[in-house]
Amino acid sequence: MAHRKLPVLDASGFVVLRDRQGPTIPPAEWNGLEFIDWKSGGDTNFAPLASALGEMECRGFWDHGKPDKDGIWTKNREIAPSLVRYVEQIGARYGRVRVIELNPSDEAAALR
């Protein structure tokens, strides 16, 4: 299969995505998620909605011998039905789906 090239990327190599269209996602959905501490750089926590095995973990699918597709919903699915619907409405296979919690930092902290 040949590599698919998107004409929208011809001019600059990137595209700015528009804001999500649709009803507002209630803050309770992301505030109520179970976040796990997963060091990917900095002080970052993730709330997995879909993972390789449906567990509350953030390891790559390749760690389980799988491609990064066909994610399995985690227990966070029950807390964030609007986010789940958004992913499912895309109509494509998906891999890792997660909400990232970023803590603000100043320049000095970022350079540590």
C-alpha cells in the first residue's frame, strides 16, 4: 500500500485543526476521571479511556505485541460518555485514547 499524502499539507506540511464541533463536554467528565501517574516527561498524568488491554495503564500497544489500533475501553468510559461518543463518531479504528493533565510551570521549572 502506498503512503497516502494529503493535499492540505502541501503548502506548509501542517494544518491547524478547527475546534471540536458539537455540544460542550461537561467538565465533570474530565474532572471525574481516574488519572494515573505516567512519566512521559515532566509532571504529567494521564486518564486512559482506551488502552491495549482495557486496563488502567498507558504502556504502548507494542508492549503487548499489538499495533496501536483496536483500543479497548477502560473503566473511565463510564465517567466520560461524551468523550467516548466523540471518538466512536470518527468511525475509524483507534488506539490509545486518553486525557492528559498538565500542570502549569514557569520557565525556571521547565528548564530544570
